[in-house]
Amino acid sequence: MMGESVMGYIKRLKQQKAAHQLVYSKELITDLAFDSGYESVEAFIRSFKKFFGYSPLQYRKLANSKNALPQISTIKVKEYKMEVKVVKLPKINVAYVRHTGPYKECKSAWETLCAWAGPKGLIGPETSFVGVCHDDPDMTEPSKIRFDACITLNEETKPAGKIGIKEIESDLYAMTTHIGPYENLNETYAILCGKWAPQNGKEVKSKASIEIYKNDPNTTPREKLITEVYVAIES
């Protein structure tokens, strides 16, 4: 259905996780090789180079230099003002619809979710609308990006059709507030992961980020949209 074998899917996710760690952590290449399931560093290097076109060492050096890789965001930030809080999010029970494809094309997932939840009375004043972003668009092909459109649940609910039920586990996050259009969220992520984290001695985990949408995009001017952005970090 997805045009990708199960083994190919697993291998791709492992390589993308390794690439993320090369950019945003100081983890040794040897450790990354074994964490990715390879029996030797040489096999990992060959596979990584075949996938990205660079060896892991070249990838790390280029991603952190002025000669940035084509896949890595090259947003230039001379000075920035960003209020960031380190918070422990509790576990969150959600109903969700999975969207596969560019983040900007996830509207149909929200429509499916709301069309199911509305008649059941699951959307109210205390409901939070949550986005779970599994993939870095700088490292993942647009057609393979995964996004979960979620609403929080206060009661036990069963999955149905395209509607899934899951628990977002508790973890430590760096949180900041993005004000403005959703299409500019990449700038907030670039600053949070590429500037704030290393400047404050934090390592970003290779884990889904969370977005909590604080107002309705259907009735709110784009420049006034408020999104809380949560990026998992090592404790």
C-alpha cells in the first residue's frame, strides 16, 4: 500500500534517526552503528553513504558547517529572542488520524477526526488539538512524512476505521510558543534545535515532536495563530 517494503521502512527510519543524532547530538559513530542494528561500523558507514550520499563523519561535519547539506535547514539566524521552558509533559490520551505526506497537506486528517469526534460529543472547551510530528522534513522524503492529527480524550474510547487511540508517553521537553502561520514553524524548530539546544547544553532526542494548537485556524488570522512547540530532550 505504501510503496515500501517493511524492511525498507525499518531501515529508512533507522538511517534517519542516525542522521538526526549526527546533527543534534555528540553520540559516537560507533555507538550509532550498533544502536542502528549493524554488526559492524563498516557496514553502517556503507549503508549510510548509500542512503544519504555522504559518510556519517562527512554528514556531521557538513551539517554543522557553513557548507550545509541540501537536506538540512539552512535558515540563517543572527540574533533571536525565544522564551524556552524545560517541562515534563504528563502522558496524554488521544484519538488520532495518521497522515502520510507533507505536513502542509494534513487538513483531510483533521476533517476525518473532527467528523468522527463531533457527533460523539468528544470535542468541548477542554479538548486540546495536538499534532504529533514523527519526521524531520529536512531528512525525510515529503511522501513519507508521518503526522498524527490528535484530540485529547477524557473518557475511554474505542478505535474505529481510520481513528486510532493511543497514549503519548510522558517525557522531558523544551517548549516554546510559535506565533504566526503554521508554514513558518520550521523557523521555530531551526532556532529551538539548532541554536537554543546547543547553546544551553541540551541534546535533542530523535523522537516525535508535539504541537498544541491554541486557537482555531478557521476563525483566527494567520499572523495570530498560536502553537506550543515541544521537542524532546535528554534529561
